[in-house]
Amino acid sequence: MYNVPDAPAARLLPPSLRLRSQVQHRRLAFALALLAALLWGLLPLALWLLTPVLDTFTITWCRFLFAAVVVGALLGRAGVLPRPWRLAAPLPLLLLVAIVGVTINYTLFVVGVSLTSPAIAQVVTQLANLFLLFGGLIVLGERFSRLQWFGFAVLLTGLGLFFNRRLPLLFGVRAHEGFGVLLLLVGAMTWACYGLAQKRLLRALSSPQTLWLLYVGGALLLTPLVHPARLQGLSHTQAWALLFCCFNTLIAYGAYAEAMKLGEVARVSATVSISPLFTLLGGILAPYWLPGFAAIEAPDALMLLGACAVVAGSALCAMGADRVAV
């Protein structure tokens, strides 16, 4: 449940100090999960700035490469760089599944943002957690509680409300938006595949070691497809947006992983699920300092209600789970 000081030492502490330690860890876990939600919520806005000038492969490659260099340097300094060739079967195959899954997810998310909008992309992406839970049902033999089924119903209702103005248009005049939603759904499914594979990998590797292998593998997969020369055409604002995306990959996942160590899985998952609200808020405030965002459609009352329902449904699904893959 909580990572208190090591067990023998913790038992020597007075009950009041042990309780204080748990409360402090819970608060820190909440703060870290909130940081991850904020960063993931703002990520689609930064990507929306980049997609007119950079292709999805180059953006994703930059994010992977930056994170691989920083995490690799930290692991190398500590002398704990992983050796994937020493992994026992079936871990090498699962590592490949995780690398391909997270790479596809990253690239399709960028395309989805460019074809729809930051808010739509973030809301649809919440289905990734649901797909992960369904994967647990099918692959790991887990079961849905009544609370999770209720959360699933709330989430689907929220999606219907959020897309209330778009449902007739998704496959009509604005067919590109429907295609963007479809790509986001596929990306959410591949994220679930990555999550299930990573859950097994974490039995043999630490979280930073696993992430480093994913970053390196993703960067290598994308290297033949990137166009580094296009980086020279970035404006000052777009260069800062790309840098934010790179740090986002590093900090958000690090904060999320640390939050999962310090706090309850359900509470952390529920906190992270509010990221679409940060996207909506960012989309509303962005035009005041980034005029290009004025073109983003302002959400109506039903869209806001739908976004809140998606967040609540995702949180209920997470909170109803006894075990959640991370």
C-alpha cells in the first residue's frame, strides 16, 4: 500500500510517527500524480503547435531520444544499466511488444491531435485505461467489480456527451476528424498492450530500467523515418513546445512511477485521470498568450459535462480495481 521506511525499522517507530510517515507519503504521491496529470493534460496543446511544421515520427523520435539520453546517463552513473540480452524467455518478446506498443501509441497520439483537437485527443485517450483493465480480464484472468462496470457505463455516457456536436460529423463532411478518433482508439489499444507487457517486465527490471529500454527501442525504430533537418524551421515558440514535450516524457512518467510507489494505485490512477480537464482549461486560456489557439472550438455545457463524466468513469474503473498494471 505505502512505501514506508524499511519494514524492520518502521516497526521500531512509535505509531504516531508511522502514521505521520504514511500521511506524508500519501500527500507526496498525490502531488506527484497531480504533476503527471498536469503535464499529460498540457502535452496535446504543445503537440498541436508542432504538427504543422514537424511530422509525427520526428516529434516522437526527439522525445524518445531525449529521455533515453537522460535516463541512460542516470542509470549508467549508478551502474545499473539493464542488459536485455540476459533476460529469460518470454521477457525479450514482451520487451519487443512493449517497445512497439508504446511507439505506436506515441505516434498515433500526435497524428490524432493534428486531425482532431487537443481536448478530443485527451478525452479519447482515457479509454487506454479501460482497455488495460479489459486486458487484465482477458490476459490475467482478473474480474470487474460492480463499481468498475458502473464506471464503464459512466465513461461511455461521458463520451457520448462530449462528442454531442460531432457525432453526426465524424464520418461526414469532417471525415478527417473521424479518422483521427479512430487512430486515437488504436493508439489507446496499443498502450494497453504496452501496459500489460510492462507489468510482467517490472518483475525483472526496475521502472527506470524498463523505461530506458523502451525509449532506446522506440528511438531506434523511428530513426529511419525521421527528418532532423526540419528542426531548423521551428519558430521560437515551437522550439519551446518541442522542449516541453521532451521534458514532459521524462518528468511525467517519472512522477507517475514515483507516485505509484508512494501511494495507493487506485488513488494515483484516479488523480491522473483528471488530465482532460487540464487540457480543456489550457485550451481555454491558451488564446490569451498564443493567438493560434483561438481557432480551437470552445466547449459547450454538454462537452464539459461529458469530459467530467469521462474523468469520473475512468477514476471509478481504476478505484474499483484490486490490481492495476503500471
